[in-house]
Amino acid sequence: MPPAALTEWTPQLKHLEQEANIAPHDTNTEREARRHRPALLGIAAALVFVLLLFLGYLFYETDGETDRPVDSSTMETQTAPQ
């Protein structure tokens, strides 16, 4: 036998399940897809723009400079303060 608290909530849960399964019958999905197309294209364009900016930033930061090898004979030596 299920606990009393569970049996009290069972009718309410069944009601919520029935409400969740109900979809509007007058929804025209093709029309909704047409209406959302400009927004989705705008989001895609913004993502491409941000990707291009990020790639540009990476190329800017790594503009072909390479670290020169350090010659230990010309390197200054520093001693830690005592």
C-alpha cells in the first residue's frame, strides 16, 4: 500500500499530466517556422560574427612573432635580495 502522502497527490499529478499532454489544435507549425526564421538567422549571424572576431583576435595575438632563443652568455644574472 502506498504512503498516505502519495495517495493524496495522485489525483493532482494525473490532472497535471493531462494538462501537459494537451497541445493547441490551432497551431500552424509552418507559419510559426516562417515567423521564427528571421530571429534564428539573426542568432546564427551573431554567432558567426563572434566566431570571426574570436579568430581575428587569435591571429592578432599570435601574429607570427616567435620567441628568440635566449643566449645565456648575454643574459643578466640577478641575485635574490638577502
